[in-house]
Amino acid sequence: MAKPTYIIIFYFLAQLSFSQADKCTPILQKDFVAKIQGYNPMDLVPYNVVNDGWEEKWGLMDKKSKKKLTAPLMNYAATFNPDVTFFYEECDVRISNSYQLYVKDLMIYSEDYDDSADPKIQLLDSTNNFRGFEVDSIGNITGYSKVYFKSRNHYWNISKPFIHQNNYYAVVKNPNGLPIVINTKGESQLEPKYKQLRHTSYQKNKEDLLYVEDVTGNKGFITMSGTKVLYGELLKYPFYSNDIFGYSIQHDGIRGSGVYRDSITKSGVLDLTKMEWHIKPVQHLKIVDMVYTSNKSITSAPENRHLANIYFVILNRKFQYLVDEKNIRFIAE
């Protein structure tokens, strides 16, 4: 009776040593990597497969012939930039632009967040009614009035300083909790009527733009001199993580909702570098994401736009497809 017991134990241990990556690798090599070898990675774009489940299914197609090449093994619209990464089953997948396959077991990591105060930034005495801030010779904040102190993370209390007409300014919150712009003396520069206000790196007529949302919900940009740009035209905050290369997807969907894509009734694309609409918002158009291909590793800064092929992901009911900057559609045949 002992011999079968040993066989069962050996079989169990053998199964434990066989990782998820071992199971995924032959499938990925056969149904994915082998299908795209010989193609230019810049010519490979995702195609979507409609399914009734919550999980998305994507494969890669040749954008020139619009031919499906791989099985739909990706769970989101992934592209080569310069490598392509995605999850398949319980595997973490990376394929280099030379078509080398790397597969690891999918792991979940947690990171500790350091919310300790930066010792280089000082809280300045406000007993003499000081409400301003101080900077060093290169414009880094060195201290600010303790009346603004609410969080140990200083940049929750005061923004990074910015220059306007050779003077430094920063964004803080007034006693009513509304953001305002102050100079180094603490003097308010704009009327406190906005519930969101942040300095941006974009300009109009060589003047820095501030993104604002007023208490009635109007969103847009203003300058320190009071000029309004696209004020009341924006549909949402334009600096989310999927707003890349100076493009911002603008839609009226309710973010944070489990069905926020279903809540979109109109959308467009804003070109922040020109402060004009690349795709003007229209009803029934649902632009939900952006992806890009590139031959080398680049940041998604606006100045790198010429190094990438950029695509907008369109949702039509349950089906998704890509369009490029020239509004050419890519739907697999």
C-alpha cells in the first residue's frame, strides 16, 4: 500500500514545480510570437474581439493589410514601444521588438508610501501675518507660511512655484478651501472663484496657462493676465495618465464609476500644444484610450510626438477599434 502513496506525493510535487509561466510560454510562442516574426513592430496594432465577459480580448494585426496575425491573447490594447507587455492568464508577458519572449508568473506587489515631510522645506512663522513663501536661487521652494500646513506632504499644501513676468507665484488654498495664486509675499493674484486651479507647462501667446474649474463646473484655461482659453469647452480634467504626447481625451463620462464608459455620450481629443481641438467633441463618439508604437523607449512628452505612431481607441457598443492622428481606421478584416 505504501508504493501508490509515494507515486501520488511525487505527482503532487511535480505539479507544484510546474509554474504558470511554463504553461503560458508554449501557447504564447506558437499563437503569438511565431505569427508576428518578420513584421515591422511599428506596423503591428491591436485588434479587439467582442465578448460578453468583463475581460477584454485583443490580438495584433498588420496595419497595412489589416490582416489578423495573432490569437487574441492580450487583455488590453498593448503595442510595441519598443517592447510589448501584457497579461495572459496568470502570466506577466514581455516581447521585445526583436521578438524575444519573456514570461513570468503574475505577482502582486505592494509599495509603502513615504508621506514624511521634506526636511529641506521649512514652515515659516506666520505670527506677523506672513502668508507667503520663499524659493532658492533656482526656484525651488525652501519654506512657506505655516497657515497653509495641512499635510506632511508639502506639495499638498502649496504647489511648485512658477514664474510670471520675472516673479514667483504658487497655488495654495484660502481659509475657505478654494485654491488661489499668491506671490512670495502672500498677496492673492486671482479672484477666489475656482474649485480647481493648477499651473501647467502649456502656453498661449507666450503666456503660461492655468487649468481651472469654477464652482459652477466650467472647465478651461486662464492666464495670469485674465485671458480665457477654451473656457467652458473642456469636458473633463485634461491631465490623466492616459493623456499622452500633449493630447487629452475629453469626454463627459463619470470617472470612478464601474460603467463610466457606458456613461459617455460625447467625446473628442484636445491638442494641448496648440490649444485647439484635434477631434472636436461630438455626440455618440466614445474615445476611451490612447496607445502608441515607437522604435525606442521614449517618454510620452509632447516633444516626442514625432517619434511615435499615436492611435485613439474608439468604443462602439462593445467593439473597440483604433484610429490614427489622420483619422484612418484600423479594423481587422
